[in-house]
Amino acid sequence: MTKHVNSQDPIKTKDLQEVLTYAVTQEVADEKAAKRIKRLAKRTVTVTDVVAIVKGMTAHHDQFITQLMDKVQTQERVLIKLGATDETIQEATKEYYEELNAKREELLAAQKSLEAKEEE
């Protein structure tokens, strides 16, 4: 008894790139592209397709992180030129996390309140 393994060809690179661009940007070039993406969304994908999608998304996120790091490095240099010291940066960091925690607590309280109202 032999096992039959279902197989199919991977999605064309051009189509995969179009789907990946849509997945990242949530934008389509035109109505034809929207129809192609809708059609492709119904296809079964291969492991090769998944690997290509993951690589593409990882590359996009790597690029985004690099741009973010560049901006942070530039801002740090500006702060130093404006006279920021390690002490003022530590104070600002502490204030930021205090505000962030306060907002988290507000959000959790609002969420609990909403859940309580839904249970009524």
C-alpha cells in the first residue's frame, strides 16, 4: 500500500509578491489587483509559498526596524547636542514608564467595566 501525497506547484513569484505587498500595506494597486488577490487568497499554498511569505515579511520588518533604529540614533544625537545628560534621560525614561503603566491600568479598568456591563 503506497501513500499518495497531494502536491501542487507553488504560486508564481509575481503573484506571491503581490499578495505579500497587500499583506504588508493593506493596499491594492487597482481593481484588477484586488480581484487577483481575492482569487489567490482561495488557493492552497505549499510550504515553499509559506517560506517565501515569511522571508518577505521578515525582510520588510527588518527594514522597518533599521529605519526606526536610525531615527532613534539621530534623536539621541540631537538630545546630546541639546545638553541632555544620562540623568535627564533616566528621569525621562522613568516618567515614560510611569505614564505607560498608568495608561495600562486605565485601559484594564475600562475593559473590566465594559465586560461587567456586557454580563448584565
